[in-house]
Amino acid sequence: MKNKGYEKLEQLGQGAYSKVYKVKNSSTGEECVMKTINTKKTDQAMFQNEVAIMEKINTLSSPYFVRYITSYVREEKSKYAIIMEYCSGGSLEDIIKNYEKRKEYIPEEMVLKFMKQILLGVMTLHKNKILHRDLKPGNILVDSNGILSCLILGLLSSCLVLSHMRKQL
């Protein structure tokens, strides 16, 4: 099935309000991730705010965030679709579970490398007045070079937006 030039390859996950697919860009062949969100369960203003934050993060040129590519509304299916970079190394949660399964400790050098990357990513967000609301191993992805990238979709709040919302209350 093709969606705005993206062909679904496989389903990677599913949440209460969304599904995540590995997709391929039909014109470039690039493998990406498509997250579809039910429009009946997500406010359009919220969706547009998340897209605006993802676009802002793209301008930071940091290797520690999953790259946002594009988004659109799939009106025929009442879904929002967001296309992001595909991280082939899985998640930090997968790495932790693999070590647990083998009854091994994660090497200290790897822990230090990962902690440094996570902290540099969070520092970049905070410098730009952005908070990550759900930082956990399952939301930290690993690329093919072993670089961690925070998954940013649906998990961020701009401090400016939060402060504006507080004033309205």
C-alpha cells in the first residue's frame, strides 16, 4: 500500500492511538518510519504543535534526535501521518533486554558513551526551551553507527507553549 509516495514494508509497533510502520520512499528508496495517528483521538492543534517542534529540532543539526521528514493528513482514513528517519539499530530498551537475556552486564564504556549522548541531547533540548516528557529506553533509538537518537514524536513540549497554557488556566 502506498501513502503519498511511501510504501509500507512492515508494522513495527502499535500504541493506544497510533501505529508505526517501516516504509520506503518510492522515489529515493530511503527506508523511513511512518507513524499514523487516529485523528479522532488527537486534536489537530496538538498535532500541528508537535510538527512545529520537530521542524525546530531539525534545524538544530544534532545527531541525537530522530530526523523528521514530513507529515500529512490521510483524510480518507482519518489519520495523521508523520514520516521520520528509520534507526536500524533498534532501541536502547532492546539493547538492555538483549544483555539481560544473556545474563551479562552492559560494558561500562558503552554505558558511558550512551549516557553522554543522552545528556548532550537533553542539554540541546533545554537550551532551546524544549522539554522531553517521556525519556525512557524504548524512546531512545540507535542508528547503524551506534549513535543514540531520542524519539521526539508526541513526547515534547515547548516551554513557550506550556507557559502560554498556564497563563490561560
